[in-house]
Amino acid sequence: MVDLLIRNGDVVTPGGVEMLDVAIEGEHIAAVASPGALSEAGREIDASGKIVIPGGVDPHCHWNLGWRETKCEGQEHSWAAAWGGTTTIIDFAFREGDMSLHEAVAFKRAEADGSMAVDYGLHALLAGETPFEVLEEIGDVIRSGIPTIKTLTTYGWMSDDGHRYGVMTEVAAHGGMSIVHAEDDALANWLTKKYVREGKTHGGYIAETRGPLVEELAIRRCLLLAERTGSPLYVFHMAAAAGVHALAEARGRGLPVFGETLIVYLSYTSEKLFDDENRGLLVSNFPTIKTQADQDELWRAVADERLQVVSSDHYGLNADIRYRHMGTSVETPQGGQNAVEMRVPVLYHRGVHEARISLQRFVELISSNPARLMGLYPRKGAIQPGSDADIAIIDPSRTWTVRASEHHMGGDYNAWEDWELHGKVVTTILRGTPLVEDEQWVGSRTAGRYQPRTLDPHLGERVAP
Ligand SMILES: [Zn+2]
């Protein structure tokens, strides 16, 4: 007798979408079989008429990240991930100043261990200049289960290309993958000065001062560095069609380079930034959203595999922090998004319900692909025997209205406020234990477990085009 049986759902497995039963024993999936074929269970969940998917894997989230004198929400709000069907997230060990990389990892682990509601891994973020002593720690940190190393090309924590070359060389030597926030700092700064001189200071002009060329320029440089150093590369939060084209060219030459876009970029365009009456700047992220033509291309790219992942870049903030501490002008743009709870339902609505992508593709974008690329597959990201029993059940017939007053994230606004969504996550199971059941919280808020990651040894191979 198994512990839990999910009966009669439309189950998305690596093989396709089919009505199946899923049996769970302890923390793992024991069997997947035709309806009725499996034996009795300790308890059953009837998933008739519902969609059963592997729990979401969100590879880009921030908790407890500081911005000047403020901080975003803490790990106690990580339960919002589960409310939104996500059972694994990846946050960051942030290294700067005199800290060693090992100290940065220990610091973040101390903060997160025992306080996360869902499973989690870490990226290493190397801010600013990376001393040689820190470079020498990279191999060790990769082997310890943190194989993805991020640098920034702009904003306060940027590294120059010299330091990035050093980091990527070390990442390549130890079988890791480089990650970049790619926007060209010099071009953005020059354009910002030009806009200020011309009196174009509204915060919405960030879409022009940090427009498509700003992204493309940095992405192309990072692609070249990745190719020359032999490092696989994953480009965070791609918003511009020009950047997608640069990535696609490199992929077309067989390079192991990958990209994600954000759910907010698939939801809004830069016109919204000028909607002052409705606090339109709240939809801005770093990089900022681009035009309708860019968004149309992002949708094509997530559908045709030029982009592999849709993530949230979750950064739980109050509107007040954005408007008072970050700012509203083109010189002091605001960004960040309460989004971890919204990623799966909004992509289901915009993607599957509105027929832009298939159900299978939706699952690849929010779960299987991030699990594969980040070294969590098949433990995470698949409904198949042996995988962790991380499952989200979506009721496609449920419609609901988004309200910040009802979401479970710490921030007090929601960029999707008043949106009518088709499809709601009604049940979320983490390693065999329900956290959300029939839209009620029934689980622990601190049972998330740290997940060391190991990249697929073939990930970095150049494939024949
Ligand atoms: Zn981020």
C-alpha cells in the first residue's frame, strides 16, 4: 500500500499529457500508471478534471536582499512560492567586500536553513571586483553543490569584463556554469545623462536609456567571453528581442548558452511605465520591460526553445520602498517584483489558457528546464518513478481575480492587481507532504530543505549545429 495516490488527473510527464494515477511513497514518486491500475493507498486525492504537474522550479529568487537602507521580505514569506505551485527555488549567496565566498555561502545558509517553506538551492553572486583569493574558492564551491556563478555588468554590484573573464575561466575549469545580469553600463549611463539634459526625467524613460541595445551589447560581450573561456552561460532576465537574437545565433553555433525571461516581461510593455495614475512604474524590473514587439518575440522564443526558462526574479517589496527609497526618475529607476506566487498561474493563463504555448511546453518552462539546467533533474522537475514527490495541481476551470490583499508574498502591491486569471493552483505537495490542499495551507512553513546541485556533465559540451 502506498502513502498517497493522486487519481484521475491529466498528468504532465516527460512523455506527454495523459490521464494517469500517481502513487507516492514517503518523499518520492513510486509509480505512474493508468487510472485504477495502482493498489490502495493510505489516502487519495481526486484530481479529476485537474492538471497534475511537477512542482515549479524557480531558478531566480531573492529573499532578504538589501537595497540601500531597506531590505526586501525575509524567508518567512517563502511559503508564497508553494501557494503559486513552486516547490523549489534558487536564491543567492552574495559575496562582496572582504568576505570570502565560503563565508558568503555560510551566511546565506544560516539565514535560510530552517526558515524556508519550499526546497532551495543557491547561486553564488560575485559582486564587484573578485579578488584572486575568492577566485581560488570557486572550484570548491562548485563541487559543494553551488555550480552556478553570477556576475553583473551594471548597477552598484557590477564587475568589469576583466574580472568576469577571470571568473568565467575558473567556472569553466571546474565544470560550472556562468550566469550574467547583462546590460551595458557605459551606454546606459551615457543615455541617462543625455535624457536628463533633454529634460526627459520621468522614470518610464528607463525603457529607452536601458533599451534593447543596452541588453544586446552586454549579452554579446558575455557570449564572446563564455565562448573563449569555454564556460557554459545562462543569461538572466532577457527582455529585448535583440538579446534573444544574439543568444539564438550562439546557440545556432552549438554553444552551451541558455536564457530565461521573466513573467513580468510576458505580461506588460514599457507603455505601462508612464501610467502614473495606476503607479505604472511598479511593473518595472531590472532590466526594464521593453516594447510590444519585444514581448511578441519573447513569446515566440519561449515557444520555439530559443529561450528555455520563465522565472520570477522575485524580490518582495512594498510600493513605498520603491517610490521613496528607489525613486521615480530615469536617474534613480525602481525595480523588483513580488512575483514568485504569480509566475506559474500567470504563465498558465497567458500561455496555456490563451493558447500561446502547449501544456507540455508550459511545464518545461516553469519546471523541467530549470531543473535540468540548474542540476536538479530528475530529482526535481519530473513526474516519474524515483523523482521527489513535488507536485502542483491546477484547476483549469477555476477563475480568480488577483488581489495584493489576498496574496501571500510580503510586499503590499501586486503587478497583476485586478487581472482575471483562468486556472488556479489548488494543491501543492512538497516531497510527498501537502503544503496547500484545496486552496488551504495545511503544511509546515519551514520544512524546505537545502538542495545541493550537480550540473549534467554534458551541459557544457558544444553540440554540432
Ligand atoms: Zn534578480
